[in-house]
Amino acid sequence: MLEAFEAKVQAWLWPGGSAIFAVLATYVIFRISLAVFRHFSESRTVLRLFLDAAARALGVAVCLLAFTVSLKTAPEDLPFIAAVQQVTTLLLILTLTWTAVRLASAIADVIVALNPVQEGRWKRARKVETQTRFLVRALNILVVIIGFGAALMTFESVQHMGASLLASAGVGGLVLGFAARPVLSNLLAGMQIALTQPFRIDDVLHVQGEWCWVEEVTSTYVVLRVWDLRRLVVPLQWFIENPFQNWSRNTSDLLGSVFVWVDYTMPVEPLRQEFNRLLAESPLWDGQLATVQVTDSSDQALQVRFLMSAANSSNNWDLRCAIREGLVTFIQENYPAQLPRVRARLVEK
């Protein structure tokens, strides 16, 4: 028993040693080539971005390829050679799949780098980024499926099952499609959103009563950053089936309003002058719109609307709060008797 084991080990000394030497030599050459290329290339070039994204996976793939080629020269009667070759081939397929996923992911980084956010062109840059993220994630899913299928095909038992699997593909496809319906619907919704662009990354949305920004878009859901730093995770299918508000669809400019209820005896012109003064002193106002109108009246008070504009939703919110506070303070200090009141008449019987 021991002699047979020693014989197998001795048979592997030369092929195994040469394979290990080939792997080490390949790794050293790869690292030197990588260091030289990085030294003489700029950090934001297209080829550099691809190489940096897939360098680790590519290094493992090159070493496994050298190991596989080295084993091809080994004798066919070498003990366990078939099992070692199958495991090596399986690892090589998985590593190549890993490399392809990293390269596909780098496509998004390259396209985003080639379309930076510039003044006056932010809309196009965000549109390109959103479409690219969707399509790259779909490509990654396809690459993983192909790689997983190729890895399974290295087993003979799976190859023999191919005919029976094809015969039952119709029924199996229906069952799988029904079971994966939520995932597939979100994937299709993601493709539709990528093409139609109802929202983009960094767009300001109003979803389910929440004021939020589009922070991350995956292949099945969207991560929304709420104004108080909470995260709202919404499936992509929800955006196809439900209405939502996009506050930065074409431009980020927004109109904001403040409503104040005052007594009928309150003159409107002093409020208009104070409103214009507050806007002129506020750095949040973009200087586009300032309107004061009496928009409603009840049996007890008047409703005065103060309409203003701001460059974006954050400035709009802060400006509305500041104007509301300033107007209330102005009425309290100068017209306290004109605040809303309830009138009653005493009738003597």
C-alpha cells in the first residue's frame, strides 16, 4: 500500500513540479507586466480602467491557464490526471466568468468617465449613467448564467442529462417562469426604465409621501435616500405600475408656496412688501418668481399665498421655511390684531 502511494507521488514529481513552476513564472511575468503598464499609463484611460477592474481575476485566470497547458504534456496514464484536469478546467471556467463579470462592470465606469457631469450637461450625463448601470447588470446576469452552464457541462452526468432536459424544457420552462415571475418582471421593468428614463440617478422624487433622491439602481430594485437619511428600497416593478413625482425630470427648478391665514382687516400690500424684502435678502431665492395672491377666504379669515422659486428642492424647502417664519414674525410684531380670530355676537333676550 505504501509502495503504491510512493509510486504515485514519484510519478507526479516531474509533471507537478513543472506545472507549479509554470504557474509561478506566469504569475511573476503577469505582475511585472501589470506594474510596467500601470507605470506608463494614466489612471483614467479606458484600457487602464478595464485592467484595474479585472486585474485580480485576470491574474488568477492566466495562472490557471498556464497550469492547464502544463498538464497537457503530462502522461495520460498519470494517476488522477483526469480528475485534476477536470477540476482545473472547472476552476478556469469559473475564473473566466469572474473576469468577464469584472470587465462588464468596468463598462459602466468607462462610460461614466467618458461622460462626466458638466455644467449645463448634467441631464445627459445622468441619463447615460442610469442606462449604463441597468444594461451592465443585465449583461452580468447573462454572463453568470452562461458561465454556470459551461461549468456544469464539464461533468459527464450533466451532459448525458441534456437530452432528457431538452425533452422536458417546455414544462420546466413554464414552471421556472412562474416561480421566477417577480424576478423576471423586475428585470423587464429595469430594461423599460433604462430605455424610457422616467428617472435617473440623483433625481429628486416624491414617492409614497417621501421626499427622496435616487441613490442606487440595481437590476431588481431602486434605493432611494430620504431627506432624513433613511433608505427606501422600492422594486422596479412598482415604478411601472404606480405614479410618482419627479421633481428634476427636465430641470431642478421648483416653485414653492407658503400659505398664511389672516383676518379680513389685514391689508395685503404690507405683506407683499415684506415678502419681497425677505426674498431679496435670502441667498436661496433664484430671482425668477415672487407672487402674492389671496387664494381663498372663509367666514373667519383670508388665505394669502406667497409663491416663490428656487434652484432645487433643498433650497426650495429651506426658503419656504425661512419665508414662513419671517412673515409670521412680521405679522406678530406689526399687525397682531389682524391674526385670525373668532367673532361672536352677544344677543340680549
